[in-house]
Amino acid sequence: MRNATTKSSGKVLASVALLAGAAGVAGLGTFGSFTSTTSASQSVASGTVVIGLGAPGPANRLAVAAAGLVPGDTVQRAVTLSNTGTQALSAVTLTTTASPSSKLDTDPANGLHLALDSCSVPWTEAGTAPAYTYTCTGTTTAVLASQPVIGANTALAGLSSLTAGASDNLRATLSLPAAADNTFQNLASTITFAFTGTQRTATAH
């Protein structure tokens, strides 16, 4: 009897071991899967927004001072505004400031007034410094109507330089109104012109 029991126990243990081994193999099989990978690369670069003024000379007379103005006088200066960046612009604005300042720039009624015009070809310059005058042999476009000389972020109209690589031949005219009285005598102001170009509207690429 004892021998029979031993043999029977041995068979049961062997069966349990085989079942455990089969379960282990089945478990390993559940982690297998098919995979596939692909890739692509894309170059992305930003553009540039750059505007500039002409070099000192006929393309930029803004730095040439004027003196001895009396009521009714005007001062004309030519300047070339260029879009030298790679992108079109949505707008160009002008900010003018004065330092030192005087009643010439602080009086909005009888102080200096500024107007800007553009010519489709370079302006024809006449006279000698500082008494320059300019005529246009092409088409003249009003860019900024006459207004008090000091202004912030003033929009400029009709500019070709909104297009990348294009430029505008501008003439700045400063005028001292005829109504300016004796309180405007012996004054001085230095006017700074700052042009700001704003990028075009964002688009999908």
C-alpha cells in the first residue's frame, strides 16, 4: 500500500509542474506586437522686419539744421525710407519728439507743423544747405497731412515701403505758422524722427 501511494503522489506533482510551465509560456506570448516607425524633418526659419533711412546726403537731409525762421517760413528736407527686410509690413508709423524742447514744438496751434509727401522718383534738390527746396518730376502722394510737429505712432499713408525691398522718396516740410507771435522769437528745438515698421498680418505656411 505504501508504494502505491508514493507513485500516485509523484504523478500528481509532475502534472502540476507541467501545467505551471505551460502557463509561463502563454504569459510570455501576450507581450509580443508588430510595430512600424517613419519620420520626416522640416526646416523652419523666421523672417526679418527692417526699415532704414538713407545715408546722410541727398537721400537723408533730416540731420541738416535750420535757423533764423520767422512766421510763415518753411523748411524742407528729403529722406529715403526703405524696407530692407524679407517681409511685407502692415503699417509704418512716425513718432516725433523734441529734446531740447521749446514753444516751437509745444504750442499745437502756432508752433511748428509737419507734413510728409512722397515722390515716385527721387526728389530734385535745389538750393544749398540749409535752404533746400524739392520738386517732384514724377507723381506726388501725400503721406502725412500737415499737423503739429510732435506726435506719437502717427500712421503714414500710401507708402511703397510696406513691400519688402521697396522704398519711398519722402519730403518732410516743417512750417512755422504765420500766426506765431513775438513769444516765438529766439527759441530752439531739436526734432527726432522715429519710423516704426510693423510686421504683416500672420498667415498659415
